[in-house]
Amino acid sequence: AFVQCLLGGSMATRWGAQKCLSFNQSCQLLSSHHKFAFLVAAMVLIFVISSLCVGGWTRSQWPLLMGVFLLVSAQISLGVLTMQLGLKQPFLTVSHQVVAALLIALLSALSCLRPQRKEVINPESSIDTFLEACHG
């Protein structure tokens, strides 16, 4: 997903989509972004579904996982709509970029989270004794 975001950012800063649609130039960037979009979306959705099915700690992250699912859906919709309208709606284009940034942030948060480890307390070590050595 991060590489897809970098590819989209590169395309945006070089006006790749506009050049492709207007002058039929730099279409390789747009084509690559389009091809990898569905692959990345499929991988992220498989990750979300498998995380929910596994149970345990990963299932407890369902709010973040649902957020990822909604953002991927919004990202695909915004990308398709942006291209259908020929990039003539700046709000859609900027929204596509903002959703990409939110998606990367949410996926980064999920990758940095880890389950809380419950410390196992050894019953023998937790017993306070009155026979501790006293040093003078």
C-alpha cells in the first residue's frame, strides 16, 4: 500500500494523469497506478477479512480494521470517479489523496500495535516473607 501511495504521489506531483488524459503522455505512471490499485486493494481486504476471521487479538482491532475497509472502499470509488470525470473536480482529486494518506496512517497504526502481554506471576515469587535478611 505504501508503494502504491508513493506511485500516486509521484503521478500527482508530475501531473501524470493530466498529461495522459490531455496529451497522451506519461501514461505509464497512470497505467501502473491503476493496475496496482486493484492488487493492493485486494491484499488489504484479504488482510482485513483474515484478521477478523482469526479471532483473538486481531479481532479486537475490529474498529481499525473496519476503518481500513471503509477507506479502501472510498479510495477505489474516489479513484474511479475522479478518472470518469477527467480530473475536472479538484475536490475529488484532493479527497483521493487525503483518503490515501489516512489509509497509510491507519495501516501503519495497525502494524505498530501489538497485543498486550499479560505477565505471568510466579506464585512463589510473589509471597512476601517475613524472614528477609537484614543487613546492618
